[in-house]
Amino acid sequence: MQVFAFDWMAYGQSVDRFRVNGEMPKLGRKEFDAQVAVDTYQNHLAAWVEMEKQGFDGIAINEHHSTPFGLNNSPNLLAAAISQLTTKLKILVYANLLPLHDPLRLAEEMAMLDCLSNGRLIAGVARGAPREYKIFGVPMSESRGRFEECFEVMRRAWVEESFSFEGKFYKYQDVSIWPRPRQNPHPPVWVPVTGSKETVEWAAKHNVTITPGVFPGPMREDSIRYFAHCMGQHGRVVTPNHISIMVDCYVADSKAQAVEEYGPYLMYLFNTLLPYGQVYQKDTKGYYSSTAFEHLRQGTKGTLAEDSTIFNAWTMETVRAAAENMPIGTADEIVERIIAECNDAGAGSVLLVCNRAHLPQEMFLNQIQRIGREVLPRLQAHNISVVPHARDAAAA
């Protein structure tokens, strides 16, 4: 298996102190400490260099806006820095939020990054969180159309000598970008699938790698089955190279120790960072189609369209209960759980989240080193040869 570290890069200081009457206000200029941001970037860059030393296959970074949940406003800038500090790590930008940006500019930046990294780029694409459409003034009803048009512009810019494009949202005449990607015809493309039927169909059409669902369970299984169905319509078969999964993990000498050390940071994540507005947004009118979830047996349950109590009111007891079903504990426990989850999904790549909130740098580096010594070699040695839910779909 390929093993990536997925780094969300939360603001390196707790923002809980800004709560008023238990509520988190809109964070503005006066709450921002520039030195904390400087230190956060420097610490994570140092951590990524350590990941390469420890043998990780790649680093994944994302894009989000106006939130302490992540300082990756421009993942392409971070990817450029990573490309110069490392020589072997694959760089998964997961993902550029296509509907919020100019597609030609993204195509050019991805081509530059692929050259800067000597062909180590994986070009992740996504639609983004609904709240971000309000930030950028883009109607949510245009999200799907902009996403598909944007990628088509990027693809054609990468592979055609020159092209013209006349769409509903974007128009270009006789364009030839320079430079071109290092990889031929272009970098691999990955897309997260958090419920929408249309995203699964788009992924199958373009033969890209998907990350189906945040957690194991019916939504992930149904997404993979529908992906296999759609791939079959294009004459393709789903392989482990088409599937990646994301898991949170924390390694310690015992499960009790892991819970004690990591628990406060998970509580901060679920009680403060996520409810701040990064993931769930009640007003999603226009973002999802009327048929977006008809391929899922439980409908919106477990998707980002449904607000969930999992993202609030976490206590240490909640953490202890969750840890019973998560790769949090000893190295042996972590390896066993991650391999079992990858086997079930048929995932040829796994994205390890080992610093979801804002671990102190010493703890973060300790996790990277322990995972590198005790977990990574066993995961990388494990071979995934079949995608069970895709096989089930083919047999149906």
C-alpha cells in the first residue's frame, strides 16, 4: 500500500479562549496572531521533511478558507515549498476547490508544480464546503457546473497543443499553456466522494482515484459499488489504485495512554474546529441535486449534507468509546485496524491523519517517528489485490 500523511494544519494555538457565553464568534483581525501563523507553517514544513526521512510515500494537503481549522488557503503555495524541501515524497494537493478559482490559472499552477517537483504531483480536485461559496460569492447552484467546466478546461490545457473553450461559466480562445506538466499526459487526478452521486459518475467518466467517505460503513460501501457500476459503463474495472481511504491514528505504548494524550486534541477538533463552520452548513440549497443520494441505502445519513451530533459535545468518555473502533493505541492495534479497513475498502492508498487539531510540535514529530518505525513498514508491505464492494457490484 501507499501511505500518505494528510496534514490539515490547524492554527497552532487554541481559539477556545475567544468563546463568549459558550459561543465561538467570527474570528477577525484582532484575534489573529501573525507569529502563531509563522510558527505553524515552519513547524509543519519541518514535519514534512521528517516524513520523507521516515519513508512516507507522500504528503496530502487541502484547501479551506476563513477558518482556524486549516491554514492551507493556497495549497499550491505549500506544495511549491514542499517540492523544494523534499525529493521523494509524492505531493497530493487534496484538493484545489475548482468552482472557486479560474481554471486556466489552476492548470498553469498544477503544471508548474509538477515540473518543480519533477513529476511528484497528484492533482486532487473538489468542490469545497458550502460555506466557502458564501465567502467567495459563488452561487451554490453553480457548484457542479463550474466544477465540471473547470476540470475540462484544465484537462484540455494540459493535453492539447492549443484549445478554445466556450462554456456557461468560462470562455477561452486559442490558448496554449507554458510550461506543461512533467507527467504525461498530466498528473494523476484524485477526488473525494462525500456522498454526491454526480461526483461518483464524474470520477468514473474520467477514470480517477476516489476517496469514498470519511468513515467505514454503508456510505463508503455504496459509493464504491456505484463507482464500480459507473466504471463498467465506460468499459473499466475498479482496482485498488482507484481507491484511497483516510483514517485518523495515534500511536502510544497502550490504548489508555493514546486516549489520554490524544483525547484533548480530538475534543478540540470536534467541539471547536469543526462546529466553527468548516464542514457542516445547514443552508446547502442548490449544492446537492435532488438525486444526489439515491444510490445510498441510508440516504443522507453519514454524508456532509446531514448535520451530525458526532461533531459536537465530545468528552473524554466519547474519545474512549470512539478509540475502541479507531486506530488509536499500540502500533500493533493501529496496523491491524488500518489493514482491516483497507482490505474492506480495497484501498491501495491510505491517508493517515496524525495531527488533526494542533499537536505541539514535539508530539507531532514523535508521532511521525513512531509511525515511521513501528507502523509504516508493515502497511507498505501489505498488498491489496481486490476491491470487495466493486466485485460485489459486478456480480449483482
